[in-house]
Amino acid sequence: MKKTLCILLIPFLACTTHKGNVDDILKTDKEFSAMCMDKGMQEAFIKYAADDVVKLRPGEAPIMNKPDLEKMFAEHAQDGVLKFQWTPVKADIAASGDLGYTFGNWSIFVPSDGTTRDTTIYGNYISIWKKQTDGSWKYVLDGGNSTPAPEN
């Protein structure tokens, strides 16, 4: 009886552990977005990036490592101007437990510069996350595209 009970519990325990990891990635992604709004894109994108990050950019070559990401943000500082936030709508994790992804919707609020109106741009993103040796999650690949405004 005990052996049968143990065999029946193994799939349940595996699913519970798996779900916990998905929750960890979702939590990290939401904290990343909140930091982006609170402290700016530069600080948030650098903090959550893995050393070997790949950052895809529309119409430009990808950034291929963290030092180049830091350089890109230093050259194109937008902190305090743009308000960038996102919400994950789907996530999953590999059976190995060390890779996962989040997919969701983003918006960037661009305030008026005196010659233009306030503008909000919308899009989708995907981030690939890798579990670090300290147990934290860092994104190793990030990219997205713009979309029409959502229907209300």
C-alpha cells in the first residue's frame, strides 16, 4: 500500500515543483516590470540581464552580452522620460527546471515634448529566463514587437 501511494504521489510532487518554478519566473518578470517603472529602463534591464544576454532590437543588430547592453543604455538614456511596463500572460519552464519563458503585453508611454501629443505604444514580448547558480532568474534573451492598441 505504501509503495502504491508513493508511486501515485510522484507525478503530483513533480507538477507542484514545476508550478513553483513557473510562479518564480512570473514573479521575477513582474518585479522586473515594476522596477522598470520605478527606477527606469536602464537600471532594470541591466539588473535582470544574464552576463551572456541577447537583446533583440527592431531594425538593429542584437546586443550580445551584458557589457554591450550597459553601453547601449548609457548611449541612449531614456530614464525619466519613457514609462515602460509589461504584464506576462503566459509562462512555462523546461522539465530540467533551469530554463523558462514569459510572454506578454507591453506598453510604453511617451510624454509630449511640446510639439507632439502624449503617445502610448503597445506590443508583445518574449523573454527567455535561465536559473542562476544563486537560484535567481535572469533573462538570457529578450525581444518583442509593436502591435495595434488593445481593444477595450
